Amino acid sequence: MNYLDVEAGIDAGTSYHTYFTPAGSAKVYYEEFDYTVDSVYLRDEITFDINKETKSLKADSLFLINIGKNDIYSLTKFYNCSMTPWSEKPGTPKKPVLYDYIPFKDSFGKGGMQFDVEYTSTDGVYLDPNKMYYNIYFDDELFTFYSDEYKNGLLGDADEVTDIPLTYNNSVDLMAYNNSRIVYFYTTGFKSFGIQILYKDGDKVYKSDMAKFVFDKDGEPVAGIKNATANEFGSAVKSVSYTDLSGRSISKPNKGIYMKTMRFADGTQKTIKYFKK
């Protein structure tokens, strides 16, 4: 079936229209850098095997959730994917993964953190992202976001907020891109910070385990950053590829912001926003 014209909806993080896009990939070796990347290209169609008993679909090839129809600007890549019917079920979100931390600097006027989230419960059930939120803690105290600090806007033009919707993006200091979240902060003097994911089902709130950064006396993080050489199941990285924010493949990132995709030996893959300093 040709999926090029099948719209996947509007991405909550970027507000772009997205499409199911069949694709293929090939290894490209850059001898001058001694570096191998996955080069992704568009295809006309993808074939799924149908299991009528479970009403599920499975494909041995690749497809993308892509912005637009003509050029590669993928939000997510699916290798050897399968799809099954979904029925909503509440559950406890998985613990977020901390990937990067930028200390507060007077010259910059703020610090930042980057973390990765999954839209699945600890039982492996898909959770509705529109019912998910995150909390930030400094020195184990729940942090309140105030509009006089976050001048680019809080959801609904609120004056203060503690629960930030997982899909919220003001494009400046509270950002969402695919599974990655970037939060800038304007506070100093703390010895630790933590992140917790919430799932709200009516009056019932399910909370993930806390992901936490701890600092030494010099303000350097000593615990909490995820080692990005393996995924949460311990599977090693098989290949790494980079694209710029326009979706173009980059062989060796220079200073700037890129999307880094890690493909693991178990067939899973993870894409994060990558800062090259």
C-alpha cells in the first residue's frame, strides 16, 4: 500500500502536519572521518503482513513519521515495526531519562536540562500524551513556573504552573520535540534537581519514579545522567546518525543543534536533540 498521502496528524511538539512515509536505509561510510551513518531515503510503498486473529500488522522494512511528503524530515523512525489495536488504559509512566545539563551562567542568564520520555506505562501499555505532564524538583521541592520568568508563555497564559503538559512547547524555554524535552531554568543555588512524569486519569494521578541529578561542591553533576551507549534494556548502540533541524544528514556535527538518532542492537531506536558545544 502507498502511504505517502496518509496523514498521521499534527505533531503536538512542532505543530507541523505529519505523514506515514515508507522509507529505506543504507550504510554510508565516510573514509575521511572513519565514520558510518544510516542514510535514509524515501520509498513508494511499504508492505505489512496481517494477522487476522490479533488484528495486527507487521513489516520488515522501515517507515517514518515525517513532516511533509517530499523531503525527509522525520520525527520518528520505525524499523521492523508492528501495529496492534489500542484501547486506553491508565498506568504509571516510565521514569524519564536525563541526557544533558547546562549549568546556570550569568552571561547566558539561565541554565537548562534535556530529558527523554516514553509514552508507555511500566506495564508496556501506550499512554495518551495529552494526559501526561512533568514536574521539576529543585532540592526535592516541587518547582513552580511563574509567567514573569517564563515570559514566552505558560499554557493558557497562566500566572503560575507546576504541572507542565508533556505536549507543551513555547519554542523558547519549554520545548518538546518527539520524545525529547528541553527545559531552561532561571534559578541558582540548588544541590540537586529531579524530573517526574505524571499521568492523569480523572481524579487519579499516576506518578513515575523520580529521575534525579546530584551535584558536587563545585556544582558539577556527579549522578543522574544516563549513559547513552545503551538503551534502557541494556542493548548496545549499533549505529549513530545525525541530521540538522532541516532533516539533512550530517556526517560530523560542528557547533550547533542537531537531531541524534541511536539505533540499538535489539532493533529499537531513539532520537534526541543533540547540542554540539
